[in-house]
Amino acid sequence: MNPQTTLVDVDLPRAQIGANPQHLILGLFTDYWFRAVEPLPSAALVTLLGDFGITPVSARAAIGRLARRGVLDVDKRGRRTYYRMTPGTARTLEQTQRRITEFGSADRPWDGLWTTVAFSVPDEQRDLRHVIRRRLRFLGYAAVYDGVWMSPHADAGQTVELLESVGVRSATVLRSTLVHAQGDGDPLAAWDLDAVRAGYAEFITEYTPLLDRVTGGRVGSAEALVARTTVKDVWREMIGTGPELPANLLPEGWPGHRARAMFVQIYDILGPLAEVRVRQLVSEHDPALAAVVGHRTTTHTPS
């Protein structure tokens, strides 16, 4: 696979909250096997998924589907089967990881310029249009008009890369100041701020008890692995709806930064504990490979 492959080029499973085995497998690779050149034994992946309530039959089926889709490479060694991420998969998942950990950061400066994307896709390519819209939301855009999307912080380079990789023939990307906006043409109206505020408030309410137990050292390694994965998945889902607007454009008392701080604390503090659990389960199948397991934080990825 081309090392310049982008996220839309890789046939990844649709991200979702909950025990989706294909999504969980890629999350485990991203969070704990990111620095390894060695492949993981299939049996170890099956055991890891067991912590999330995935049966061995479902786990093996999910691994097989990812391999057939070109997301995982297969390595046969005698009677044992090993898997690793393809280079394209690894690159796209790193892009996604950076987006998840940077989303909602309070210290991102804004130069006052909006990134605007205008594109046109023929009716016979509706599926492509859906892919573009989903990816634009993940990058931080909201639709101001049909086919016109705006964001204060979205990466223009990644946006161009996205449009080119899917073969959009009619598109424009601008970086410009906002001179006039009225009614639905105001980019701030493109986000449902009341609904987003309610989503952040729900996140804070739901995960405050977990954070209290995490900071109090009352979470074991098995629970840490599952809880860390879950909170990351929930936070990722919020990226598609949450406006990454500068502070001066947000309503007073905006809860987004508090919600992000909660995600960061839970994800980072549980990292070492979750790593212990992954090492334990991998060592059951290949003790030498257990030493390769690592964990990353929202600010640091060990080499």
C-alpha cells in the first residue's frame, strides 16, 4: 500500500462506540502496539478482545475481515498466524489519533482566518459524498450551505489531501477572513451549540465517577484497558459534532474544555495500567513479544 495513503483510501471499519471487534482491534494496535515492527499472534488478539466481551468466534471473524480488506497484513509461521497493520493503516490511524488527542485543546491559537471548502459531487456518487462529509466533520468542519463547509482550525493541507485522494473533480479550498455573515450564512449557526453543550455536560456527568476512582487509584488493570478504550471512543464521537471554535466565539461557561480535561486525565492516567493488562495477555501466547507492548499519552508517543 502506498505510504502516502490517506484515511479515506483505507477500508477501515466505521468507528462506533461499543464492542465492535474490528474497531477494537485497530484501537488496540494504535494504543499499545504502535512502535512494534513485529506482528501480533492471532491468538493474542483473540484473548485481548475477550476482555471486551467478544467471543473467540467473533474475534477471529473480525480479524479475517480486516485482513481481507487490506487493513492487516498476515504472517504465517508454521501453524501460527500473526497480524500487523499495513503501512497505510498505521499512517491513517496516527492521523486519527492526533486528531482525537488535540481536539478541544484550549491553547490552540487562532489567526482569525476561516478555512472554507466548496465541492461538488455528481448524484451518481452519493456514497463518495457521504464519505467526504463524514471526514470533513472529523476534521472540524460544519456545513454552512450544501457543499460549502467552514472551520476556524481545520488543517488546509489535510483537507486538500482528502479531496484529492477521493478524486473530487470540482473543489475549492480557501483561507480567508469573514467579512459578512447573516442568518444561516453565519458559520456559527452551522453548529447546534445547545446540543453540543448538552453532550459535553452528559460526558462530564457520566465520567466524573470514573475519574474519581482513577485519581483515587481504585481501578485495576483489566478495567483500565476497557475503560480507557471506551472513553476514547466516546470522545472521538464528539469530534463529529463539537465545534472547535476559538474561546471568544463560544458562549460563556462553555463546558468543552472541562470535558477535554476529563478525557485527558482518564486516558493518560490509565495508560500504564492498561499496558500492564495488554502485556499480561500477550505474554500468555508469546512472552518475548510482551516486552514490545507500550502505551501512549495525549502528549507523548514513545519511539
